[in-house]
Amino acid sequence: MATPSPRSGLVSTIAESVRSGICVVVVGLPGAGRRETLRLVGDVMAGEEWTVRSLTGHGAAGRPLESLALSGIHAPNSGALTPLGAAQALSSRAGSAPVLLLVSDGDRLDEASATVLAAAADDPAVTVVITVRPPYPGAAAVDTVLARREATALWIPPASFEAIHRLVSDTLGGDVDADAAGRVYALSGGLPGIARAITLTARQAGGLVQRGQRWSAERDLWSRGLAATLVKLTEGLSEAEREGCWVLAELGPTDLVTVRRLLPWSILTALDDRGLLRFVDDDRGPVAALFPPVLEDYLRHRAPAARGRAAADRVAEARTQTDASTALPGQSPRPPLHAPNRWSSSPEAAAILGRVLHEETARRVTQSRAQWEARPGALTAVAYVQALLDDGADDHEIDDVLAAARTAQLPADRDALRLRLWEVVYRATSRRETHQAMDLLTQTAHEIPGSGAAVSAVEQHLRLMLPGLGTAELPAYPRPAEIEQVRQLARPLQTSGLPRWNAVDIVRLVRGEVLLSGGRTSDAVADFADLSPADPLRRDPYSVIPLAQLCDGDIAGAIQSSQRQLDLARGTLDRTRIEPYGYVVALGLFLQGRLGTLRDHLTSLFAVNAPAVLAPEARAGLLSISAGLSLWEGAFDSAHDMVVQLDALGLSAGPFPYMSPAATAAALALARGVPADEATAGAWEEVTTLIDDGHLLAAVFESVRLLELHVDGERTARAAQVAFASQGSIMPAMGAFLEGAGDHSPERLLAAADVLRDAGLVLYATRAHAMAVRYLRQEGRSDAAARESLHLRRAVHAAGDDLSLVLSARLDPESVLTPREREVAHLIAAGLTNREVAERLVVSERTIDNHLYRVFRKLGVKTREDLIGLV
């Protein structure tokens, strides 16, 4: 199956306008995909038997009709091209088919060509879709074309992360790390043409490198070869506007008050109109930044130029009273952003935030290095190595700091314990040196007095998350003799900038993780309630707390609290908490069936590209959820990319929901034609392993994922028993789904759908309802199937937010058929012959044959009778 276009939503909107006789102006920056959008619109309308003509604006002063002539428009009877002849050529139709004129670069049309297009558009059977670069309105030629027609304007939105990831993978010809794709997205702002240029030039310059079968990114993807692409973004700017771009590049993303000291509103408005400026609101007001973010790189790399030096002088003068202590060597100082800063989740804001995070991480490396060199100690070492890890430093850089800390003979106190445990988790998760990490734990218990409880907790955490280390057990609390030391550990570590940390909290946290993994969700929530209170900013470093809240039954509350923490993490530029809380929000949206909102959320997270390196389970969950969504969208290539990256993380299949690639891999195998039982055998075997290892929560979620692929009766029944025996409301509700599917009982599935919906599991309720309809059809109960199918469609329509993706084509044909295919299917189902349908629709019988072939293929039916009751 072909991968859906990243512009499918926009294309559908344009197509609906065209069918209604409304002309459309499509506005987008260079690289936004204007021509691709036109091509897709043309394909859709040609499939509905419109006559489609394509033109490109090539006009120049003094050359009338040049745009039309260069686009291949010829005068009737091969005579000289005249305005009248050109208008006739554009509006001529084959039979009674309406005409669609696709005009690329409409802002570059010459005046005579625009007048001819306006004359052609006077025919109500002619509709125009015209692309322009911003600003809009502003191009006189476009105003001329549409002067006498109803028209609407649509901006091309940034592509989703998935689309850019797929583009980068296709361009490089191999699998690509999500980190590398995220870097490209953050620079390009989701503009496909810019993303492709970044990918190509970075590969040539060595910024993108292939390691084994996968491509990954070096620290800097900038290349001088990008200049040829990016110069198009500033074409047509006035001198004052160009100067404004240089100033904004020198400033970087900055609060509007500072920007206004340097640039007047007239310049900011002009750049905003041209799509080169974005405003992102925070608690004090908007932050202004160049867009796409790579434009800032382009200008800053040209800083030695006269305009760059002039901009630097202006910025330096405006900052004479600004603290420049946080500046990076060789860079202009930039004022710090206010924290917390509530960033929007739009793709543009995510790209800008990714840029800010990149600079903030580099700043933290410089700052923490200076603190470590000035005051060598365990805490300064922790802050330094964490900053290096976030910045993507080589392993040897981190090893050098850890080695220096060991040779410094630091006191064997609680701070040394914190550094040692950081190293243990780092070696186990980032370096995959699990056995060395476990040996280091044993060594730590012997060398640091009073470390037993914390060491044991970290050991159980690693056993829970990583394969091959044995089954995790509940860690014991510290002995009473350690309580006073623990109290001292609970104080906020403001000087180091590190989050709170103490042994009791570590034990409680891991105990909660183990309880949650075992399906004891209510016990986990109770244990987490005893954790130390959040810091004054109400930041909470433990995303597993709302995850337990979600799995215990409060999905809406978990989404709300996680979103609040995610906003704080973005605002305070704390990259270690962005993906962990983003995973909980994603899981909640997924379960609620809010798939459109989920896609935007995933794009914002991957575009920011802030992986929590020491908590790879969050990235695993995000990749797995994204893969599931890609499967429903038919984007199998993207789903495959996610599976490859999930495998590369090296985590166990548990302990939390949607961390395993097995179900997605099974779906991909099924799509390749592998028999269902064979395709899912490994995934169902993994369910057995999860149950045997005590990962009961993950086992139930994985079982429910597999139901739409193949029902393994024995394992489904076992998973149902586990679910019914678990705490909270979520797992027992999924148990009802598993039981109904295992029994092939439409009645139990319908009852389960009600239970799931009441529990907030709208996604699973929809799937259970759909499975019940399928079983009713298989039993020949067509009346009941039609009735329940109607109820299901209404429920899905009422929910909105792209929940219809969950339904198969058999249940929701309107989601896969074009309007003309739908019309043909209804007439055939009503009993008309192909000839009768052709006569009614005034088309050839061969055309109806083609439409019917596509209908059968899309709906998976073989006879005309199968359409009855289906459409």
C-alpha cells in the first residue's frame, strides 16, 4: 500500500473547495511543497475525470503571455498565441468534464497571462488553484486572476515529523535515527524542500554518516552548500528587511521586548507577512525567531560579511547593560529566556524550541565545565557529564571526566554515590555495557557506606528495563540508621542545577515501577504518593507517577498533569523530562482515540529532538505509538523505520505499555502477505514471556494490540485472566475485550466496547465494536451487522479527531473511496449495470469498469453483491 502524502489533509481541503467551484490560493515558503501539493490535487481531480491543465508563472516585464507560452499553452489551429486564443485553449473541455487550472508561482505571472487566466476563470466550469509565496495578499497578478471568482486562501502547514523522517530516509536510501531526523526537522521547520537540501548537503559534508545499516547525525548539519537553497528565502526583501534578518539571526530566539529595541514594527510585520518570522508565546509575552531556523544558521555563518558585522554591533550596543556571562566562546551573548516558558506545541514552535535547546545544551556544557574545573567534586562532575551526554559528546569525553573524578579521591559520601549511580545507569543504558554496570554496582556497595538501599533499587530498575539481567524484585527501604542521612539528601541542590535526589525516593520510585509493571497499579499510585514534594517550580522528575495514574484509570487526569510537566520542561529547557512526559501524554491521547491530536503531539516531540538518554524507555514508547499510528495511516515504510529504531534501543519488551516492536513487526509481515498465524507467532510468544517475567501490564497491552492481527485463543485467554486479576479499571476493561475476542463472541465484544468506552479507552472500544461487526458478518447476521456498523460509524464521527483511522475499509468505505468511486459503488449496490451507471453519470462504460475495479480493490470485495449493505 502506498504511503499517504504528508499533505493529504490539505489536499482534501483543496479538493473539496474545487468540487464546490471555489478557487484556492495556496501560500507557502520556498521548500514548503507548493508544487507537490498542486500535483497531488491534480491527481485527485483527474481521477474524478476533471480536465487538469498545469501552468507555471515565468513572466517578465515586456513579454506578454510569456507565462502561458512557456507552460505549453498553444493557440487553436497552431496560430500565434493571442489573449482570446489562450483563454479558449485554457477553458476547452473534453466532453462535459470540468476544467481545473493549476498555476504554480502565481505571483510571477506576467500581466497579460494573468488577464487571460481571469478570462478563462469567468467560465463557471473552470476552477483555479494557484500557489504563491508569501506575502498574501500582495501579488497583483493573483488579484487579477481571481477578481471575479469566489476564492479562499490556505497556507501550507509544516509536514509532520513522520513525513520528514520518511523523506530523509528516502533521500539517504536507508534507515535513519530519529535523532538525525529530528535535527533535520528542527532546522527545516518541517519544510520538505529545505529538509531535503539539508539532508543532501549534510551527507556530502559528513554531517550525516552511515554506521552499519543506519544513518546518524554529527553535531553540526550545517554546510555551505545550503546557501544556494536558502538564498531563495530572502529573495525580494528590501534592504531594511534584509538588515532585520541579520539582526534577528544575531539575536537568536529572543523576547519581543529586546527585539523591539532594535527593530521597528514595520520590519517585523513585513518579515512576518513573508513567513520568515515566528512568534512563540511565553508567560511574559512572545519570543521572536527567524523561520525556518536554518535561516539563522545561514546568516550567522556569514557573520564576517558587512551586514553581519553591522548587525553584531547593533546587538552589542543594545546589550551593554545585559549580563553576558552565559555567552559561548566566539559567539555573541544572548539574553536568557524567561523560565518557565510555555511553548506552543505547533510544529513551527517545536522547531524553534529545538534550536533553543541545542544552544542551551551547549551553554550548559560550557558552564558545567567551568564549575567542574573550579570546584572538582561529585556534584559538579554529575552536572558536567550529564550536559556532555545531552550534547551528544563522544564516549571518551565522558570517560575522561569520570576518570578524573575517580583519581581526585573524592569523599565516599552521598554525592559520590550519586555520581557512581549515574555512571552505572549511563553504562547500562547508553553504552550497553550491562555486565560492567552490574559489577560497578557491586563495587559501589562495598566502597560507599550506607549505599545498600540505593544500589539495590538501581539494580532492580536495570533488571526491569534491560533484557538478560533477571527478574526485578521490590527493593527494600533504607535501614532506620540511614534516615538522617536520607533527610539531608532531600534538600534541593540549587547550586548544581540538578533535580532533587535521595535514597528513599529512589527506592519508592523503583518499587512503584515494579508494582506498576506487575499490574498492581493502585499500589503503585499509593507508593508514589509518598515521594518527596515537588520543588518550588512544581517540577516533578518522575514521569512514571502520571503513567501509573493513567494505567490505574484516570486517563484524563494523567494527560493533564503530564502536559503541565511537559510545558514546564519545555519552558525551563529541561530536555531530560520532555520525552518522558511526552510519552505519557502520547499514550493517553492514543487510548482516547484522539489520533489527529496525537499526530501533532508526536511531531512536536520528535521535532524538538530532546531524547532522555538515561530513560530510553520513553523514546521506545513514543516510537512504538508512532509506528501504530503509521500503520493505521497506511504508512508502512515509516512504521518499518520505527521498528528498526526500537530494536536499536536494546530494551526489554516491558515493563510499560507500547515499548515493544513485536506487534508492529507482525503487522508489517502481515502486510507483506505472511499468513496471520505465522506473522504474529513471535509477538504472541513474547506475550507469554512477558507474563512469565512478571511484566503483566505490558503483556495485556501487547495482547490487545495483536487482536486486530490474529487471535491466539490460548494466549488471549491467559492474558484475559491476567487483566481481570489486575488493579484499577483499565486492565479489567481490556480483559473484557480479550475475552470477547478469544470467544469470537459479538455479544461479549459489544459489551466490552461499552466497558472500554466507560473507562475512557475509546480506541479499544472502537476496535472491539469493529471486531463485533466483523464476527456478525461472518455468522451471516447481516441485519445486526448493518445496525452495529451504523452505530459505530456514528460514534466515530461524533468523536472526530481522526478516530476513523482505526476502522477498516469494510466498516468505513467513505474513508478510502473518492467521491466519484463512492457514487459508482452506491449505484452498483442499488442494482444498476455498468452501462446504466455510465449513462447516468455521462461517462464511458470503460470508465465505470475502472472505477469499479478500484472500489473492489480498496474495499477488499470480489462481487457486486458484496457491496450491498457495505456502502
